[in-house]
Amino acid sequence: MNPNHRLPLTVMVRHSEPLLAVGIVTALRQHADFHVLAHGVDAVDGETVDVVIADYETGLGLVADLQRHDARRSLAACKVMVLTADAREGAVRAAMAQGVRGYLLMGCALDELALAVRMLQGGSRYLSPAVASAMVESMTHEALTVREAEVLRLLAQGCCNKTIACELAITVGTVKTHVKGIMGKFHASSRTEAASIAVRRGLVDDAPPIGSLAAMSRSVAMAAGFGPLARGRQFA
């Protein structure tokens, strides 16, 4: 074998959106240095997969399998890249912390897709420019403490100070102190604005837990500017 001969990179596409998956496969097969497999269609036949391109949930699930050694042997050494529309700081941080190597946004150029695959195979990470810029910007934000993050999660669900205090087993005064700290770090003028910023950055879920009707009612009331129902407006 020619020692200068470069073997093709084996790329598997496991995106949950069928039309998008077909488009990715078609685009990458235009490159002679890629051997592209469509998940569920092409057999791996024992060959090692270098890079897997997946949607967000599939990608994180695969990374978790790799860490537990539950993935198929052919995927044992693969690098995972997610292709998603979610550019929120929280989503990106969670993915990279769990072991995702590449984070690509929908609408990227085909050349960027190919570049990202090659960079992952070369041992580098890859973030879409917009994502990289947002992550750099996030580094200028003052980080929340663990307790502030817990308070923020409940605040974003529409919980009043008393409910937050009961949930976290702290005093209402302590809750007010944490809320004030959160608003200061977010440069927010109200609880509602702080919650909105947290959702936009992906630091909290964008909806209260399913089945929590009381929390849903509080969220709607806060969004409308009325504050907690039947108790008057409460401030941090």
C-alpha cells in the first residue's frame, strides 16, 4: 500500500430529521475523502466510524453510550458532532461538557460542514462561528452561584419568594438576596426580565414542568405583568 495514500474518513449520519439526513449524506458524498454512511440504510460491516453527525438529542445520547461503553464497537472511537438550530449558551455548554466535539448550526454552508468533519477527525473541536462568538460573549457574564442557579430555575417557573424559600429550605430574606444578585448579574430591571434572559440564554427550561398547573398560571400572570395571582405583586 502506498504510505502516502490517505484512507477516506468514515462518517455516519444519524440525524432524526429524514430530509435533513438525506441532504447531509448527499452533500458529504461529493467529497472523495469521505466514506458516508446513512444510519439505518448502510451497513457498517465492522469498519470504524470516525465522525457521527446527529441531531442534539441523538448526539448527547450517543456520547452517553460511549462513556458507558454501550455503543457498538464500530463507534467506539468516533467523534460526535451535533447539527441543530439551538444556539443557546446553556445547550452548547451542556453538549460540550458531555463530550460532543462539534456544534454546527442549521443553515451552515456545505463547505463548513465538510471542514467541521475534517477538524473533528484531526482531533480538534468545532463550533459554528455564531456559536463561538456567543460563547466568548458569555465569558464576559458574571457566573451565577449554585444557589442562585437553583433560585433562578424556580423563579423562571413563576414561583414567588415564599414558594422558592419552601422549595429550597431557606428563608424568604435569603431568596430576596439571591434574586437581587441574579438581577444584578443579568442587568435586569425585574424578575420577569431576569427569567426571560435566562430562557433566552438556555440557562433554564423554557416551560414549567408538565402537570404543574399552578406554576403555569404564575408564569402566564408574570408574563402579563400581573405578578402572583391573588396575592398582590411581590418584589425581590
